[in-house]
Amino acid sequence: MREGLLKEIAAHGDRGAIVPVSRFEELRCEIEALRSDKHHMFINWMAGFMAIPDDLGFQPRSLISVIVPSPKYMFGFTYGGDIHHYIVPPQYLDEVYKDDEVLQYISAYLEPLGYRAVLFDRLPQKLMAVHSGLGFYGRNNLCFHEEFGSYIRLITLISDLPCDEADWYPARRMETCDKCRACVNVCPTKAIESDHRIINTTICLTTMNEVPGDFPQWVDQNAHNALIGCIRCQDCCPANAHNKNKIVKGVTFTEEETQELLTHKEDEPFSDSLAAKIKAAGIYGAFLKVLPRNLAVLLHQGTLST
Ligand code: B12
Ligand code: SF4
Ligand code: SF4
């Protein structure tokens, strides 16, 4: 059955691994042991977040890790008569629908066999994928799949599908990293430290631009490079060279729509036409909340003193 499910996952263009649920405890211990790391901000958060709910409705027996290839998107914004194109890095636009798609095809396979699975992200998804052999870490802390590189979304599930044992590898880094420091050099906030395995998550641009609020003064205006998140430590990586130019071209917003986005106040509704366009583009609530600020900083690059 395990092999059958893995084939089903591959038939959908994704890659999967299934491990016994007892591995959850090992992941928890590994995260606990990292609490003393100098860059422990999200480690402490993850340690508190990790938990298997007791109302699953079934006895959990396995964890399923799925790697889904995820493209970059590019949206256009008409501003001052010119069209400016900006990237949405992998995984942000998938988030809304891809997890459910994966859950649906996995459930459609398992349920006739008498088993169930539910989405379960309360664990370190990269660590789980690397231990289960689906990928390797990069020096930039991301998980790389040999075919898709780091342009992926990781999805994890918990199931009552029996699994007594499965391969479990040590946390490993790609060999390509041995002689490379490209991500260290390109990171706009110097968050990647060459000789430390955990990045400085407090100064990673993503930590600041995924949530509302003013950017700290120390962040150079020209550091920003995407409508959310940051693409620098992925696009520079030799392990992504073969996928780097795969970009899905999304909508272009008109001059009026761009102005409406830039001046939008959080509690106000968008005009009907812009709301429809935002929805069609796949831009969801949390992303939409930060879009006006993130777009403004990109459009105004080079116009303010830093
Ligand atoms: C919190 C979080 C963040 C935080 C902290 C990120 C971090 N590096 O910890 C912030 C906001 C900064 C962030 C940013 C981003 N995130 Co994020 N994030 C998460 C989240 C919710 C938890 C991550 C976590 O567990 N951190 C805790 C630390 C301990 O985990 P860790 O990095 O795996 O730590 C191990 C490595 O450092 C490893 N290691 C690294 N090198 C080496 C070398 C050796 C030799 C060894 C032994 C070990 C080792 O050792 C540690 C474990 O022992 C996950 C979703 C989830 N539930 O897992 C998404 C997730 C990790 N994020 C993701 C993405 C895409 C991003 C961004 C690329 C977004 C963007 N900018 O476009 C950036 C990348 C920043 C970066 N370079 O890491 C994806 C990862 C996809 C991938 N290819 O790996 C995830 C899995 C979301 C998803 N479902 O797809 N994120
Ligand atoms: S850019 Fe170089 S050092 Fe960084 S993750 Fe890629 S191969 Fe490793
Ligand atoms: S996502 Fe950007 S800011 Fe964060 S570590 Fe990578 S390059 Fe640095």
C-alpha cells in the first residue's frame, strides 16, 4: 500500500515519502536540542508549535511528506506610464489550493482501502523531508529536490496508514554547497552565515515583509526584490540553474488599479473589478494585507535616501 501511495503521488507530478509516526518524537527532540542556537527565534516557535492533535479521529501511524514543484510568478504593475514586473516567489500562490489538491488525491487513494489522512504542518517540514530522503539542505537553509531544486512547496500529512519502518537519513547538506557561497554573498540582509547551519531568521527579509508594519530603518530600500518574501538565495543557487527561468506570467494591473492598490487602507473594500482581478491572480488574505506596502517599496526603489 505504501508503494502504491508513493506511485500515486508521483503520478500527480509530486514526490513523496512515508515514515512511521514515531519519527515525530525524534523531530521534536532535534528541534528542542536547537533551542540554545544563537538564531533560535523560529526554533523556539516551532518547539512550541509541534503537536499531534488528539482529535484526529483515527490512530496516527504514519507521516507523509510531499514535495510539490512550485513555480515563480510574475505580475505587472502599470505605474508612471511604464509596466514594472515583480516576482512572487515559489509556494506563496500555491498555498491557497495546492494543499487541498494533494489531500484530495491522497484521500481518494487511501479511503477505499479503509485509511485516512489529514493535512498536518505542525512539524518542521524541511527537516522531515531531508530525513526521509526527499531532499538535501542548502547553505541557505532551504530544502532542495534533485529535480525541482528549491522551487517547491512542502506539504505534510498524518495518516493511519500502517508504516513500521522506512528509510531515515541524517540531516544533510548538498555537496554543491561545499565550494559555493553564492547565497551568502547575495543575501541582501546578510542573514546567511557561511559557517553556521541556521540562518539569522530575525533579519531575513521574509520575516519582515510577510507581516504588516513599518520596515526597520536599517533595511536598505533596494534590498527588496519580490512582492512578498525574497528570491535572492534561490535564484543565485547553481542547484536551481536548470529551473531558474521557469516563470509563470500572471496578470498586469492597470495604472488605476496600481494606484488603488497603493492607496488601499486595510479595512476598506476594493473596487469590484480590482477585487475580481486579485482573486483571479490567486492573491490571498495574508499576502494581500502586505501587498500595498511591499509594492510601494519596490516601485519607489532608488527614490529615497537610505
Ligand atoms: C518559520 C518559517 C520561516 C521563517 C524561518 C525560516 C527558517 N530557516 O527557519 C522565515 C519567516 C524566515 C521563513 C522564510 C522563508 N521560508 Co519559511 N517556513 C517556516 C516554517 C513555518 C517553519 C520552519 C522551521 O521549522 N524552522 C526551524 C529550523 C530549525 O528549521 P530548519 O531550517 O529546517 O533547521 C535545520 C537546518 O538549519 C539544518 N541544516 C541546514 N544546513 C545543514 C547542514 C548540515 C550539515 C546539517 C547536519 C543540518 C543542516 O539543521 C536544522 C535542523 O537540525 C516552514 C513550514 C513548516 N511547518 O516547516 C516554512 C518553510 C520552511 N518556508 C519555506 C519557504 C519557501 C520560505 C522562503 C523561501 C520564503 C521566500 N522568501 O520566498 C524563506 C526562506 C528563508 C531561508 N533562507 O530559510 C518553505 C521551504 C521550501 C524549501 N524549498 O525548503 C516551507 C517548508 C513552507 C512550505 N510549506 O513549503 N520561513
Ligand atoms: S547558493 Fe551555493 S552555498 Fe548556497 S545553497 Fe546553493 S549551492 Fe549551497
Ligand atoms: S530569503 Fe532573502 S533575506 Fe532571507 S536568507 Fe534568503 S536571500 Fe537572505
